[in-house]
Amino acid sequence: MSGYIDIHVHLLPGIDEDGPPGLKSSLELAQELVNQGFATVIATPHSLEGAPSAEEVLACRQLFTAELEQRQIPLQVLPGSELALEPQLLRRVKSGQALTLNRGCYLLIELPVYQQLPLYTEELLFELKAHGYRPILAHPERVKAFQDEISYLYRLVEKGVYLQLTLSSLTGLLGPAVQKTAWKLLSHGLVHFMATDAHCTGRRLSATDWAVQRLETQLGVGTAETLLKANPGRLLRDEELEFPEPLPVHKSKSRFHLLKDKIFFN
């Protein structure tokens, strides 16, 4: 399978503390994304309180795209950002200071991983929705608050918030708690996108084939295509996603234990 669309990757050179430091490493990452089956990516540098600016990200992406074309690396790179949740986020997005994904109505939001969630989290997510935006939570399987209480994510998804998991989370690379939470979210139909969240070439990207195979084996043929191609394709076209109602967490315990037995104790 190929033609994947990655909606969360730190690819642009020198603009993101988590991304490649220079052009050479960015080009290597771009080539490895192609090798792993990706045709299109949204570059999502971290954005906190408007920095880096939208103009900086767009300019960097334009220059990098020219470099890809010159070197004949067949990867389409679209603009975006991974937005830290903060009180002024709606104002920044509405004013254009913070980039949405491919400049559409979807936006990728990062919550605190180890700290408590801000008290305004739910209110701000729903305020974004009320203004026509479609919030996607980046790697919620890594967020300690959700590991402790997955039912909170179920309530958010029921109200229209989307979830994006990291492919390497499925392998155990990011730890057993992350792996367990990722598969539980998948088994309950709470996941809408998979992405690499790659920062460089290495284990996160090399996990792609394994993760795709497990998605197909554990959750059914076509699952990987939905999460890596069909749903991201609708995002790029700014279309609403169509997906089944999620299974309430407390009603699907036996199904998760079946998946857990197969995945974690092989």
C-alpha cells in the first residue's frame, strides 16, 4: 500500500526545535517518507503563542518545496502547524497568526503530555467548533490525563473532536502505557487519523509497515487506508469526515482484552 497522507510531521528545516536542524536532514527525512509510502504530508512545526509566525512557516515551506522539486523527490508538502493549546488560540487562528492544516478548517492541537489539562480545555475546543473549525488532538495516547481516563476522550469525540494517533505508538516504541492506550482507542472506534509525527529518519518512520500490517490484521482490511488515505484526503478537501459512532468505553471492555491478548502478550 502506498500514497499515504501524513497530517503530522516535523519536516521543515531549522524552524522547529523538534524538527530537522538543516536542509540536509530535512531532505533525508523527505526521502524516507517517500520510501515508507507517503505521497503527501502536512508540515506541522510546533507553534506556541504565534511563534513561529504563519509567514515564516509558509516561506520556509515554499523554499523547501523548491528544493524537493530540484532534487526530484516526489513528496507534496503542504502547510500547517501543531498548535499548543493556550487561551488565545482561537484569536490567533481567526486572525491568521496560527496556521490550520492546509489552511482549511481542520487544526492540529497539542495538549500537555504529563501535566494536568488546562481547566479551559473542553470549553476552548468547543468554542473552536462553534466558529467553524474542526479540532484534531495530536497523539492523545501519549497524554497522561487520557491514559488515566479514556472515557474523557470518548465524550470529546462524541461532541465532534477528532483524534490522531502516532503510528509508532502501536509498536510499543513510545512505551507500554502509550501502546495500550493507542490500541484501546482504536478498538473503540475513537481514532480518525494515523500519522508519523516524525522528527527525523529513524524508528518512528521505520515502524510504518509494521503498524499498517497490524491495523489491517487487528481491526480489519481497509482500516489503514481509512486512517492514512481516505480520512486525510477528506481533510485536504476540507470535507467533513464520515465514520461510525464510537463504542462507549465501558461497553467494549471484552473486545479490548481480546486485542490486548493478541498484541501485548505475543
